[in-house]
Amino acid sequence: MKKISFIILASIYILCSCSQNTRLWRIQEDGLYGFIDSVGNVIIKPQYKYVGDFRSGYACVISDIQLVKKNTLDLKVKYGYIDTDNNLVIDTTNIAVLTLDQSMADIPKRFSNKQLNFRDFPFAKLDLVDDRFIFQDEKTMKFGYKNSEGKVVISPIYLSAESFANGRAVVQDTINYEEAIKDGKLDYTIFNKCGAIDIDGNKVVKSEYAYISPFAQNKNTWACFLTHNEKYDTFQKQWVLIDENGTVLIPPSPMWDHVYNSDEGVYVGQISTFGLTYYTFIDKLGNSLTDYDHNGSLQLSFGEDGKSEVLNDVTSFSEGFAGIKGQYGNKSAWYFADINLDSNFTPYDSLQRYSEGLAAVKQYVDESAALSLRGGSWGYIDKKANVVIPYQFTDCGSFKGSLAYFKKWGSTFDIEGYINKQGEIVWQTKKEH
């Protein structure tokens, strides 16, 4: 087999069926991308500048990527869509200028170096979902939507737009900048006009929010609006939980800096104080399941002994479990807690969310133990914390469609590839140091 480099599976996106029984995984060769099947056969030869995951039978393929301006986060992207037989069902002449998240600021450099080994698909808003994909009018630079036949179904009238999620898409209305300027300052309560539309383009959530998260599977989402404190001339965030029609389910709260969606009824709230960031769990009624003390720490009490832990970081719930980072002896550690916030306190150096019944965990190594330069290894546990795939990997990803990414460091070369749930390597490549 030819030596093939590849890109890590997107960790936050579920690989959907490409046809009724087909799933494909992304690979990379000489800076170009293609796909393999579950046993490692190359199904679509690497030939694209970049590719997304297959969703509903289509994958976004990118033919060209350019920086709009040097040292900016704006990329001009040409893209189209293929099916699982590599038929170009929508040509790659569609153009959109996308602003990358700050965390992906080095992507233009990586493109120039033909090295793109990151977990998240940076152009996820280009996914074809609900038979809709985003396009941008080159004259007005406004966003609208086309269907899988390439026909305009929602006119390009929006300042920004996101891909559809569960029948809803978050859009930002065009604004009059003159109206947003007051006393020489930008009034953010006017400037931000985010709402949501259905697949027919009907406005179902009024454009009155500064930010709206993609809609979860239960059709609810968190939205944020700003209030102006005239005394201190500051803007305060107010977070609410809304349903698919914009009805407020949890009233406004200024407690959180950000709230993360979940399909399992428990949300994650982020709090910043004294220059530090902490996290809390929130139930369906907006109640915090953790206690916030006056020292700037979040306290969580759970387990039979009522042990109290300071939460430095958490993951959202997945398949009934969330990861929690707290103190374990003299060292911080991660462990899992169930939906009732009960835990067996099995420590890990790091972990990933449960997916398809398994979770990737990094072996906990006590500071007093003899450590290699690379620390502990990764393996996989089941929901009873049994190790089902032994600790052996330098890095690994969550299972998506029966395969998971892995990496092993060697003295002369690194091995990267995919494993199945039995821990067997189904595809790999070697990269010399």
C-alpha cells in the first residue's frame, strides 16, 4: 500500500450514512484528500484540496482556498459536493468568504505547507444538511441557500449564515451601521441581529440575539442577547434557552459567559471570574447543579462520600456521562460522572467523550512514578470503566462509525491510522522522523 497521510476524524461531528450502509473516512496524500471504507480500502482517491465528512449522502469538497488579505482570518473558498461514488453532484465553483475562529488562525499557514492534521472540519458551515447548503453572492457578499440541485431556494439576504441543524439555520440580518452608531460608539445591542429560519426561509426566531448556537436534536438551543449598563457603559450577556420557534424556556441569566448545547438535558455553563474560567452543569430548568463559592471556584459534591471537588474543566454529556477535571491527591485528574453526577473516581490524565459505547482515556500516571518523556498512553474503556483496548497509543480519537483514529510514536517513525472496536488496525501509514 502506498504511504498515505490522513486527517483526523472530526470529533464534534457524527459521520452519517453515505448511502444506506456506507460510511467513509477521510485520508490525505501529498496535500490532497480522499476517502477509505471501514476495512481500509481507498474508495475515493485523494484529489481534493480539502473534504468534509459525508452527511446525508454528500460530502463538501474544496477545490481552492485563498487568503482574502494577508494576516487575516478570512478565507475565500471554492467548493462543491460529491456523492459516495465520487460523482460531482454540485460543481466546485461555489464561492464563500468565511471568517475562521481564532483557534484556527494557523490554518492558512497549514494549507500552504500542505499539513492539515486537526480534529475539526473548519468549514463545517458548508455542510449540505436538510437539502440546503450556503452560498454567497459575489456582488453583494450576502449569504443564502441552494438545494442539492444547485437551485437558489433562499435568497442571499443575510450578513452571515450557518448550516442547517435539525430544520433550523442561524442567520444574521443585514444591519444599518449608521443606526448602530450612538455618540460615536457602536451599540452592540443594535449591531447584533441573529435569528433563525426554517428550510423554506421563514423567520421562526426573531433577530434579536447577539449569538445563537446550532439547534440540538431536541430542537432547543441557547441564545445570548446583550443589555447595556448605562452607568458603567458596559454590555452584559444574558443567556436564554429557546425552542425551535423562539419561545423562551429558561429565563435570562447573566451568570454565564457561554452556555453549551446538549441533547441529554444537562448543559454546560462557562463562568469567568478573577481572570479564571470555571464551569457548571445546568439542568432543564436552568438550575445550576454545582455550587459557586466566593473564592472564584466551582464546587461539586457527589459520590457516596459526598466528596467535594473544584471543577477546573468539564466536557458536555455524551451517552450518559460527562468528563470532569478536579484534584486527585496532589495532582489534577479527569474522571467520568453519570447524569446524576455520581462517579467511581477512576482517575485519568485526559479523556474524550463516550461514543458508540467506548471512551478514549489517557492512563493516569502519579507524579511519583517513573515517567517517560511522553507520559501515559491512551486506550479505551467501556461504560463500567473496564479497559477494553489496552493503553498503547500516543494519541487517539473517538469512535465514529466503528473506526477510530490512532497514532503511535516510534524511535524512527510514527504510525497513524484507524482501528476497529477490537483494537485491530484496519489502515495505517508510517511517517519517518
